[in-house]
Amino acid sequence: MNDTVSTGTAMPPSAALEAQSLVKRYGRKPVLEGITFGVQPGEVYALAGPNGSGKTTLIRLLTGLAFPTSGTVRMLGADLYNGGHAARRALGAVVEAPAAFYPHLTGRQNLEMVAFLSELQGSETKIREMLVKLELLAVADQPVRTYSLGQRQRLGLASAILHEPQVLILDEPTSGLDPQGISRVHEILSELAWKGVAVLLSTHHLREVSAYADKVGILGGGRLLDEVRLGSKGERYRLRVSDPARAYAFLRTVPGVHNVSLRDVSVVFEGSPNAALAALVREGYQVQFLEPDYFDLYEYYRERVKHA
Amino acid sequence: MLKILAWEFGKLIRLRSVQIGLAAALLLPFLWAFAPGLRGQYGLELVSGWQVPALVLRTSMEFLFPFLVAIASAEVLGSEVSMGTLKSVLLRPSPRWRLLLAKIAMVLLYPVLLLAVSLLGSLVAGLPFGLGGFFGGTGLGPGDFAGIGYISPGTAFREVLRAHLLAAMVLWPLAALALLFTVIFLSTTSAALAAVSTLFLMRLLVVFPVLKDFLFTSYLNLYVSQQVATGLSLMLIYAVGFAALALLIFERKDI
């Protein structure tokens, strides 16, 4: 298994969105400290963290709604805070769940306003396409105050991607959606990432996003505790064996088996399962089972936050 | 910018405080014009419909209109904060100053709208008393209600219109101040409370004669004065100053 966990802060220069040493304090109280990370074009980056970890503040900083005490945010190379409003041309975002709209206007009128403020050309066709894509055409001409929570969330996503942004930032995009809606949003986000959009989203639904996110940033206490790159799966194995402590020490000496670790009563390793199994049997260990050890992001997150 | 102003106007007239304010401005003249205790309270016997606007201005400019302007001006931006739409708008590649400039235009427009509706209500309420020429005064020109002789309908209308324009303009500093407080507190209630408290405080500060000429509350009755240049200049300086400060703060305000 190639899942790697890194806390490094080095970042390729081609990041579509990059935060450098972001610090935010309210008075003397630190909310965020030294946040550095980047999202590459075509990458889905999920921000996870318990309530109060600073996710919302970070998203406000990344979208230019709030200003850091120190540090910078660059969007396609442009300084978000000193580059003027033009730096936000590449940005699409929903920073509240549910997304906020003018309740007396219809969904279509709200999107028309967004299109105007985003200086979008040929907006009528694009708005229609977006309404179809988000399955909102039937309610497009109803005032938003009559919309359900899920419809408002989908309209929020429509408003964020209407002008085809290159950087998309979403706060809890699937909050309030039914399973079908969640799956539709995931499809759309994956499709956008495939087209090269850098997607950053905050979420509590780690098992959901681990299906399509490329990287997960774990926030805790205002710090970026970890960045977990979700790579190819199925190359790590877990086995239950008699005398796991001795088996753990033994497997570390077996050629073709590496990164061996002891997890409670199980031994976890990477490399060849056949080589490990044959060596253990040869040495007289009783192997109860051996199975692929899928990376459990949720479990990892729980451990990481608990020890933060 | 025109499209944004049109949107902002649409939002302005949908605000509950604005609707209540305009309804009050339209209906209150009827209350004052036909109030049975009018003579006892003001020592006034209405002889012409042209005197109703003055009566309404004198009763409303003391507290009601400043209060309505403070509340509505705070709500112009505060409602966007509470609905969450301010964030949505600020995420777009549009400068912050452009949005706030449109809001400033609206809070300055509201007193004009309020006084215009009040004038309309006053004239309609004055119809039973007649709107022709009469011997006496409108209460808003030379000689107060007693006047200086015969006054034609045209002259009466000019006096009433001038007074209402002045009354609207002296409310501009308060409107800009309420918006400035909203930018600072990002809350309708806090901003309105702060603006109304400032209004009360300024009324109390008249006990310091050295300050009196600098308090904008000293000029709330400018509409009856015939010498308006100094007072009006000061009001405009206050309004521009508060608006400029709001723009400056809003540019780097955490939302």
C-alpha cells in the first residue's frame, strides 16, 4: 500500500492554491498557526478536523473573506490579499452550509446575479446548463425561500462552478444532502478535478471523501497536524498470528517484507504476502488469517487528533 | 454600477424596517392633521393644508425620523450579514468598495425617500384644509405659521419642498454613521443601538456650549432655518467622513 503520511511543508511551485505560513490571531488568542500547504491543479484536497480546529477560519482566509495576521495565500500565483479583486477571478467557493442566497429571488435570478458579479459572458446558456447539471431546472423559477436544504446546497455548488473556476473551495458541500445528492456532488467534484480544477473542501465525512480525495489535511488546535496522501490501495496486509510480538520481530528479517508494524494483536506489513506467509509457516507460527489492510482514514484521523 | 444600484434599491425597499418606516411616514400626517389635542399641544389652528407638512416635520424630526433612519441604515448591510449573502457577494471578483458604495448610496437615498413619502402623506392629509393660497405661513418659511401676508400655492410648495430636502440631508450623517457602525460590528442590532445611543448622547452634550456647534443633532431642525450654509456644510462633511471611514474599514474587514 502506497498510502503515505507526510508532514512536510515543501510545495511545488505549480500549486493552483497555496497557503504559506498562515497565522491568524484574535487579540492574543491564536486560531491558526503556521499553516502551509498547496493544492495542485486537478487535485482534490479535503480538510478535516474537529469542531474548533480552525477549518472555517482557514477557509475564510483562503477565500479572501478574512485577512491573516501574517502569511500569504496565492491563487494561480496571484497574492489574494494584495492582488486586488482580480485574484479572485479563478475562485469558486461556497463558504456556508447551506449556501446563502437572496430568498426573494428565484434560483435563476440568484445565478444571474452571480454571473454578473463574476463578469461572465453568455451567462444565460451557462446558467441553464448548470441548472440541468445540478437537477434544479424544475425549481429554477421559484423563489429560493421555497427551496429545500438540499436544493439550496446544490444551487450553492452551481453558483460556485458557474464561471468555470480553476480553484474551487467548498465548506461541507454535502451537508444536508440525501445519499443521491451526495453521490451527485462527488461525481461533479471528481469530474471537475479531472478537468484540472484544484478542489479544496472541508468535511467531517472522511470515509466518503477518501473515495476520491487525493490528499487530506488534518487540522487540530489551529495547526496542520498531518497531510495524508491517499495513494493506490491494497498493498498493505494485516495478519493475525500466534505470538504476534515475536512474529513482528521475525517478519522484519524476511526478504520482500517491509514496513512491518505491530497494531494491537495484529501484525501489519507491506510487500509480498506470499513471502511473509511462507516464512511464518516455515517457522511454525499459526497464522489465523491474512487480509489486505485498507487504509482507514477515519481511524487514522481519530488517532491523529487524539494525540494532537 | 447602475445594475448594482438597481439591485441594492430592490433590496432596500424589501427591508422590513424600510417598509415600516415608509408606512409610518405616509400615515402619521393623518394622525397629526386631525389630532384633537393639536391646539393645546402646539397652540396651532390649521388654516391651510400647506401647514400640515411643517407640523409633521416638527413632530417627526425630533426622534421618529432619525430613529427610523438609524435602524434602516443599519439593516441595509446588517441584513446581508445575517442572511449570509454578504459572504457570497464578496467571493466574486468585484471590489469591496463597489458594494459598499452602493450601500452608502442606499442609506443616503433612504432619508430622501422617507421625507418624500412624508411630504406626500402630509399633502394628502392637508387636502381637507385646502391647498390654495392663504394668509399666514407654512411654518417652514419667514414668519413661521403666522407668515408675512398672503402666500401663493407655488411659494408654499417651494417652502415645503426645501424644508423636506433639508430635513433629508441633515439625516445623512446619522445614516452614514449607522452604516459605519454596521461595518464595525457586522450586526444590525448593535449598529442601530450604537447609532441611536450616539444620537441621545449628542443631545445630552449640548450642556457643553463649546461642543454645541459641532454636534449634528444641533442641526436636525435646520429645515426651519433661513441660514443653512454652515450647518449644511457641516452635515455634508460628517456624512462624507463617516462614509469614507466605513469604506476604509470595510476594505480590510474580516467577514
